[in-house]
Amino acid sequence: MKGPSLHQVQYPAQRMSQTMQRALNLLQMDNAELSGLLIEEAAHNPHVQVTLPMPEDPAPVRKHRHWGTPGLMAGAADFDPDRMGAEATGLYAHVQAQVGLLFQTANERAIAEAFIAALDLSGWLGETVEEVARSAGCAPEKAEQVLLTLQEVEPTGLFARSLAECLRLQLAEAQALDVPMQHLLDNLPALARGDTALLLDRCGVDAPELGRMVTLLRSLDPKPGAQFDSAPAPRRVPDLIVSRDSQDRWQVVMNRASTPEVQVAHLAEPSSKEGLETARWLERTLSRRSQMILRVAGYAIAFQHAFLEQGPTRLKPLTNAEVGAALGLHETTVGRIRNGLLMQLPERVVTLDAFFGRGRVACRNGGSLAGDAIAAILTTLVAAEPPKAPLTDAQLVDALALRGITMSRRTLANWRKRAGIGTASERK
């Protein structure tokens, strides 16, 4: 009988290098997270020069705009809250609808209207408190009191007089306005030019904490009024912008208003060879990151052309593997890219993930629709049904059949539940 013996067996294995792992981490970050990481890196490495785009403070409003009923700005004596907002839309209708709830007297509501007339589409004020007070015929102190109340209007950040105040209001609401964050807000120009040495000194924090603070700051909405131009949007500046080119074709570009830029700072006396190489690696990797994001996003919007043109009822199924095969990328890479990125469409903000339709339902014309499209169609059908005679599952099956979509009642019931739609008896 032989005793135990040792022998070697070789197994094929692929070990991911630390550099590759770091590149993949950069790939799946949104622009807010990337900004924080780059600021942290720049605080450690003087060869890394970071530039963060910042919205400019509001331009002065040269002339009062009458967003509500004409003549509404005549003064407190002529103010009629019942007529308020009769012709206003979007942002202005939203804030005017809350004025009657926030203020008890006609005089305060008239001052509030003066502030609304000075409101920019971004949600910032385009006039000083003193200018608004003169327009409303009141003391600046009274106007200041009204403004503080108006700044309680949702979404938080409206009626701010500067970018710093807009962000400060949102941080205070999130209970994140501590002393270091206050110092960061006081030094936004230094943040924009990536002066990490000054920021570390002024904020009194270390590099990782500064990176965390920048990530939080960049995740806020600098222009909360802009979302009222379209459907309500997530409270973060989009990473990508989708628009039509001069030939009416859809195109996608990186949003320069939120994308951080990194350059290699060539110092007279290099701090270290390793730091210089890291800076060069970051510059190359971020350039490749942008190219890969644009390739994936570009393929998605081209594939989902009908979704862009006609809405969610035309969404087609699309998987990471299909995109990866078309672009020569691994499907896990596609998955990392689509994770968390926001896209600004002409009328709304959506996630890149929204272009990847889950589920697959065959149509009689040989094509297929994503399960999300079926849910959207069912939502449309139910919204138009008679309130006293809601459509049964059998009737919904027939309605889908008229659209070239064939499915059993059992399958339809499953999609109906996924769409959050109750049975006919529950809807009655």
C-alpha cells in the first residue's frame, strides 16, 4: 500500500492586475464620484491637475418678467391670490402655487411675486434683495424675510442667490453642512481649478475626506429649476447629453458641465517618477473611459431609435452581451458602463440603463419588444379605460393582439403585476 504523495497540477487562471482593477473602477463611476476620486488623487500627487466645471452665478435680470396674470405686479393693493399663476407654467406655476400656502398677507404675497419675477429658469435669483425690495415697494429687511421663506419651497435650492447658496441649502436639508463643508463652499473657485493644497488647508481635512466631500457636493443639483422644463429629473447633473445633429440624427456627447478634466502637471522638479507615471496613466485611462462610454451609449441610442422617437412603448430588448459582441467589449465592461450614468434627452433625464430593455416578447411582425415596453403599453391602456368598466385580462390580451403582440392571459397577468397594475376588480 502506497503512502500519500505530492504532485503538481496546473490550472489555467487569469489574475487581474491592480492597474486593471483600478481602471475598471473608474469605468463604472459617474461624474460626481469621479470628481471626488480625482480631487483625492490630486491632493496626494502634485503631477495630477484637475479642473472641475462649475455653473456660473446668475446673470442680472434687466427687466421684470410677468410670469403670472398680467398686472399682477401692480402692488400689494392690487394683488389677487385667486388669479395667481393663471398663465404661468412649469417652474413659475410650481412656485406660485405654494405662495398662498406660505404667506398669510397680501403684502407678503406681492413681495413673493417680485421674487418670482426675478427668478431665472435655473431656479436662481437674477436680482439682489435690494432690487427686489425696490420693485415691491418694501424695506430690504422685509424682503429678506420673505426670501428665507421662499427658500423652503421644494425642490431645495430654489431662490438661491449664488451657486454656493444653492448647494448650501441642499446640504443643510441633508444635514451634511458641517464646518469643513462650509469652508469648501466658501472656496468653490479653488475647487474648480483643482487647488487641492489650498482646500486641504482651508477645510482642515485629509485627502480621502476631501474626496468624499467633493463627491457629495457634485452629486447635488446646481440648477433645481431646470427640471421643470421637462419631466422631473434626478437631483444630479447628467453625465451625457443626447441631441439631434444638423442632419436630424441622434448623437451623444459627454456633458462638459459635469465631466472633470485631468491633465499632467509638468513640474520643474518632479516629485517622483511614480507620481508622474500615475498622472499620465490617469490622463490616458480617463480618455479611454470617455471613448468607451460614448461607444456604448451611441450604440444604445442607435439601437433604440424608436424608443427615442416614440417613447417607452417601443423599447426593444437589449443585453450587455449583445452590445459587447457588437462593439468588441466584454459584457461585464458594458455592465459597468451602464451602471448609474444619467443621460439628458431633449425632454427628460433618464439613466443609460433605461435603454437596456429587459425581457423579450415576440411580435407577429418578427420583431420583439422588451418587457418594460409591454408594461408601458398596459399602463397606457389602463389609463384610457372607462373608470366604471375596467378592462379584464382577456380584454387586455385582445388589445395587445390588435398591436401585433400575442400572449396568454397568464403571461399578461404576470406583466400586469410587474407594472404595478391591479386586477379589473381592484381597479373598479
